[in-house]
Amino acid sequence: LNDRGNIQFKSNEYTTAIQYYSDAIQLCPNVAKYYTNRSCCFLQIKNYECAVRDATKAIEIDSSSYKGYKHAINSFINLGNIDQAQIYITKMKDNVTPEEYEKFDGLLKVKTLTVLHEEFLKFWDGENFEECLKQLEEALKIATACKQYEFWMAECQIKTERYEKAENLIEKHPKEPYAVFL
């Protein structure tokens, strides 16, 4: 089943691969590799919540699972959850080989996102909403699925009288409480 999932993954058939990995997990629920493989598929289809769930399960089974940490951290980055990404980076450093840790490309993304977030907060406190927008635009290039950044961007656009742009962002998440508030 895992091999069939791998074939589907290589053919970019992520939904089919997810099913094969799910079947493998049902048969052998304590194999970390099945969870990291399915997590990788969820990353490819941008289902970051499911990717995190599987990646953290893989780490629970095997605390030295490089791919588990990699997928969890990349999911947290895409969701804009800097705090959780940093927690898992610390865990990763303590549990994988130094070579694996050094080759992980997510470290720079977390540092960059942290700086952008801090700069945004500084500009927000100073009510410099034009600069806030610039920081958020860059942050959303990294944290591609971060609803909070999108809502802050919409709020900044309202404050700078870009109502149509704000409305477009808000319409992406009509049932979210923050969207209703805006």
C-alpha cells in the first residue's frame, strides 16, 4: 500500500496517494513513514491542518522523524503559526542529526516571518498602515494560508480607504468571526 501511494505521489495524484497511505495506516498504525508520506500529500494539496496532524503523529511514533518535523514546521509556517514552528524547530534540533537539522530550509523562513511579523506590529502600533501592508504582503508570500494576516491586511486596507481590496479579502472567509467583524 505504501509503495502504491508512492507511485501515485510521484504521478502528482495526491488524493489517491492519501487513500493508499490511509489504508496502510489502518493496517499498521505505528509506522511513522506512513504518516509522513500522507502529511507530504496534504502539504501538496495545501491542507495544512491535516498535514500538521499527520506530521505530529509521526513524531509521536518516532521522535527522530526528520520528515515529521519538516512537514509539521512547513505546515505551521504556511498557517502563520510562528510560535508552534519555533517549538518544533527546537524539538527538531534536539532529536534529529545535526546534518538533517542544518539542511532544513524552513529555518530561514521562520526567521524571516518572525521579523516581518515584528515589523508589522511596530508599524501597527505607530498607525503606519501603508508599511503594515508591505510587511503583510511579504509575510503572506511565506505564510500562504494565514487567515490572520489576510484579516489584518483587510483592516489596513480599510484604514487606507482601499475598500474594494479589503472586501475581496474578507469575501474569502465569510464565516470567520473576524471577517464578520470587519
